[in-house]
Amino acid sequence: MADATKIEWTDATVNFWWGCTKVGPGCDHCYAETQSNRFTPGHWGVGAPRRKIASAGKLLNRLDNDYAWWAADAQIGKLHPNLRRRVFVQSMSDLFDLEVPLEWFAEAWGKIVQCDRLDIQIVTKRISAVEKRLAAIGVNTWPKHAGLMITVVNQAEFDRDVPRLRSLKRRMSLPWIGLSAEPLLGPIVGDFSDLDWIIVGGESGRGARPMHPDWARSIRDQCAAAGTAFFFKQHGDWIAFYDRDIDDPDWRRCPRVDDQMGRGAERYHNLAGGTGFHGERVLAMRNVGKAKAGRLLDGVEHNAMPRAA
Ligand code: SF4
């Protein structure tokens, strides 16, 4: 639990507990599990006890009260008339994890509802559990200052979960909804028209898989057409150093790659996610690490966010 964060799209994070169970390919290299294991291992998996963070409620209240101080400051108020701090709740777990004791969830939800001077950002991989969990604590309404994002990493997850998100938005009047496409593991094409925000990022850390930059470009362009806010978080550890269509149209200068996965490794990557010198939009990619790969997409930093509630 900490309010300082390196996550580019939020001002702060608050965690009411650590721990989770992996539910899909986006969880394969869960950064939260890696981080948690450095301090207290044993909180991931079916039946593993989650680690409660007792001070989380106080921290959320402090952030909420800070806002009152900021807003009362004439100079800050003048510079940022619509200033609201965005707080990502549960960066080290999933708020709708059904293995968490119900009273922990009830406490977290109560604080989320109470702290309405913040823009609360919730991100879940368990969209089908949201209403069930709320009903279990007797809740059937949604706060106006909390947005819901779902993680989708490929087309299959988009097709399965976005209709559920839309349905929930209609029934509970969610103020903003969106997608966290991180780690993006394949191309996604769809109707973005009623999505307010899409965050895209490639994978970083141990075992990171490459993200084809055309996947991100396609989502960027679909967002522009739909009027959806687009935030490009990072390329991840891999960056292209050879584009067959541009650098080598007659296929005579293809580089040798080692087809490995760690830092310094090189591999081919095509639009469908396959490896090998075949397929559409073949690139050669190198694992240079997240910092070097950066977060510019075609030379542009994309930092759009949904409008405050
Ligand atoms: S849902 Fe999130 S916190 Fe849980 S295992 Fe997957 S990536 Fe990790």
C-alpha cells in the first residue's frame, strides 16, 4: 500500500490487500506477484491467504482530505480548476477476487464510496463477478466518482468481456468505462464507440512477451475514430529494429536472430503474433528493456484520460 506510484496513468495507488489467483494469459507474469514475493511470499493462488493492509482506509481518506487542502489553495485552484486526483485502487490484487473475505471487500467498497473528492480507478479481470460481489454486501448502485476498466489482452477476451462491461454500464450507470490492454498479446479490433478510455502497454519484466507495434497503432487509430481517450503506457521490453516491408522489401537483408526471450534476445514477430520469417508485417524485435523501449508511439506520447466525473 503506497500513494507514490510509477504507474504513468494514475496519481496514486491504494491497496486494501495483496494477493490474487491467476485467471488468464495476462496474469502469466503478474508484476504484483513478483513484487509481493520479495516481501511476503504465499499470497497467490487458489486457497492462498491474501495479505490485508490495515492502513489502506486511512490512506484513502488522507488522499481525499488532501484534495480539500489543494482545492482551498487559491493558486492551485486557479491553475487547476478541475483538479481531481486519480487513485488506482488495488494495483496489487483484484477488487472482485471472490476468495477475499467479504468483510474486507465491504470495508474497501465503503471507503471507495466515501472518498468522493477523488477519481477512483478500478481495474478488474473479473467483470462477471462485479455484481455478484456487490449484491453479497447489499449494494446495487455505483458511485459517480469511480470508473471501471477491464483488462483485455487479446481479441478473445475483448469479445467475451466487453459486452459484459457494456451491460453493467447500462444497468448500474457507471460514469466511465474502459480497457486496460496490458500486456497486449494480440491484435484487437472492435466497436470502441461507448468506451471512454483505453490504456495500451507491452509487457515488461521477467519472461516479457513482445507486443507488435501495429497492434498498438490499430487501437490508437480506432480510438481516434471513436473519440475514445487513448493512453500509450509503454512498448514493454521489446522494440522493433527491422521492418521487412520498409527495410527489406525484396527479403535479401533479413537479420539473423537467436529466437530467445531474455534481455538482449532477438526474434521475428508478425501481425498475428507468430514468430519466424513469415506472415504479415514481419518485424525483427530486440529485448532492450522497458526504459530504452520507451513510451513513444511513432514519435508521439499519448496521455489522454477520460474526463473527470
Ligand atoms: S488479476 Fe491482476 S493481480 Fe491478479 S494475478 Fe492477474 S495480473 Fe495479478
